[in-house]
Amino acid sequence: MNKTFDYFVVFAEMRTGSNFLETNINAFDGLTCHGEAFNPHFIGYPNKSEILGVTYEDRTQDPIALIKVIKAQDGVLGGFRYFHDHDPRVLQVCLNDPRCAKIVLTRNPMDSYVSLKIAQATGQWKLTDVRRRKETGKVRIDPQEFKAHVEDLQDFQVLIQNALQETGQTAFYVAYEDLQNVEVMNGLASFLGHDGTLEELDKTLKRQNPKPVSEKVANFDEIINALADLDRFNLSRTPNFEPRRGAAVPSYALAAETPLMYLPVRSGPEAQVLKWLADLDGVDVDALPTKLNQKALRQWKRKNKGHRSFTVVRHPVARAHATFCEMILPVNEGRYAQIRNTLMKVYKVPLPKNGPDASYDVAAHREAFVAYLAFVKANLAGQTSFRIDGHWATQAATLKGFGDLCLPDMIVREDELESLLPLLAMQVGRLDAPEPERAPDDVPFALGEIYDEEIEALVHDIYQRDYLNFGFDSWA
């Protein structure tokens, strides 16, 4: 084997055929792919506890150590699969290392997303015998959720492409449709420096859902209409997607009639601001135009001359506590359930296993919140296996993202809502604006029940940028 590279990484996503690609890479003598080595919730595969002697706990503490072990295999070129939500500490190390071979696997996002929804519905993630295939009816797709899915992929693909351009590297691109081509697999092996070839592909894994997307999705026409503004021709083959977004446009909310636009910061007083925006024009919150795209946003701006946009920032202590109470403490479903479990298992945050109950008192709440803050500090410093989530990212970073497309005319602090929101409405000719409501206390315990100087100091240390940029003093 020509030792051009020390190791390799397969950049892929769920349901893109990465398992099939890995199986055929491993069919070459001297090539070994170690699964999702940097998945924050497991190491390699869900049923494994280590890779080459490196345990899940070891890898979480020092992910680079696992890369060193993979590189050190004698006579073997090792690698792993990396998805956009895997340990971010590893990404730049791989991208900046010319001795790391990059393989980029892509699939039409609609196909991969529908496949994911079917797998979630059936619980069947791999198929080796078609007789054991689990049938399911047509799945319903949330068009806005799918758009967010595409935007995540866009951002990740653009990041990879730009990093390779800036460092003068190239990657081996593989489309989902290429996976059945043995010549492409042999070309991939050659790219990795392997001089062997396969006569045929490993056919152990079978395609699970061969029907057209239109036959697998119950609301297919609805999705076509919702995605009419996207350039679908760029979604299946190109290594980057258009448009390049990073401003969280789908989260923006417009007033029903008044030319006002709200740019929410996650874990701020969103519910209260949205209700005020709805009350302004006498409509229900559900009637507010939301889940916009860039095209719709530009059209609204052109139509509404003299419009105003605004955002609301919350004191960092109150925001951190709200995130903890709403996203971490309850037993939720989806990705926060995974995050919750990992926080308990890996980061030793003492959360009540089945959610708050009678035994969960104020002292336990404070202990858990302080432990959560320690995790957030490490996460924002790039020292954990989790990507930074919008609910605990700094508010300064969120506003910077807004600025890529739409700078807010006014930044309102939460304690100024009652005076500044009516003033904002006056700027667009509304002299009859209602007073906004105040956010209720967090549950199961209000922040005031646990707040003290220690918590203030912990949060100040974590969110120094927000304190500096927005002039926050102590919470109380």
C-alpha cells in the first residue's frame, strides 16, 4: 500500500448509504473504517464500548487520542465516519491535516430524510434479508423540518468545501448512486493508496425502501409546493448547496399586518413577544407568518416600506436557567432526550432519571443546574463532544448570525419590553400597542429560589461576551 495518508474520514449523514460504503471499504485488506467513532452518544456503533482499546469515556475526555491510535495501526489505514453533529473538536483537526484523506458521501436530501423517517417509524436501520423487511404506511413529512434539515447539510458541506479550498486539499466525492459501482469503489481504494481491487461489492446490506419518494410520502404534493423556492437540482450531486444560509431565517416571525419583524434568540421570552406581536393586530399567535425563507423575507421587506425588525435579549442567568428547566430537566423526546442521557452518563449532571418528582427539591435543583453550567462552559470552549446548541450559545453569536442577512433595528433587553416594544410600534404608526406580558417563573423552581453570588459568577464566567456586549449587571 502506498502510504499517502495516515488515516481517512468519511463525511456523511444518516441514511446516505454510509454503512454500505463502510462495508465495502472494509472489504479491502488493509483498510478499516471504525464506524461513527466520534458520535457523542456512543463510540463506533451503539453496541460497542471501545475502539482499539480506547473507551467511550477516554474518547470523550480526549478525542485526539483516538485519532492517534487509529493512525498508529501497523499495516492498516484506518478511518471513521463523521456526521455534522459529531464531536466538533475533531472536525478542524481532520480538515486541516493533509495526511487525512477526505471522502465526501452525498445523497439527495429528500431521499435520505424520508429514509430516516421510515427507519424511525419501523425501528429497522439495516436490512440483510428482504424477507425480514418491516413494512410501514406512507410517512408524513413536515416541510419546515425538512428545510431545516437541508440547511444543516448545506452549512456542513460549505464548511468542508471552504476548508479544503483554503488549505489546498481535495476530497474523493461519492454520490449515493455511485455506491453500487464496483469501479468507483476500486477508484476510492486507489485514492487511499491501496493497490488492490474488488471483483464485486459486498451485497450483505440491502436497500430498504426502493420505491419512489412520491410513493413513500403521504403529503408529497404539499412538500413540492413548500420547496418550490429551492433549487433541487443542486441537492443530490454537488458537494455544496445553495442558498448558503446561516441567519436562522425560519425562526423569524412577522406581525400579521403591522410592518414589524421579530428575530428570536432561543431561550429568550419568545412566547411573550410572539403574543404581543399577535395582540398588536388582534390575531392568534398561530396566525403570525413564520418559517420564512430568504425569498419570502425579501418580498416582505420590499412590500413593507418603513418596516422595523427587532430582537430581545435575556439576562444570561435567567436564560441559562430557562434552558435548563425547559430543554434539559424534563424527559423530552428527540435530540434533547439523547443530550439529557449523555449529560447524566458522561458529564455526571445529577438529573432526575424520570423527570422531577416529589423527591426533587430545591437543593437537588441547584446542584443539577450548577453541574449543567459546568457542561455549558466546557461546550462553549469546544471541550465536549456536542455541537453548540442555539439554546445555550451566546446571544452575541446569535445576533452575529442574524447580521449575515438581517441586522435588527432594535435590540431590546427583556426588562425593557414594557417600554420599548410600544415605542417600536409607534415608529411604524401604531399608537395603540398593547403592553407585553412578563414571562412566568420557571418550573419546577423559580430562579430566585436558587440564585446566589456563586451562580452569578459561574454564568458571568461562561457568558462574558454577552455581559460585555449588552451591558448586563448582576441578575439580582
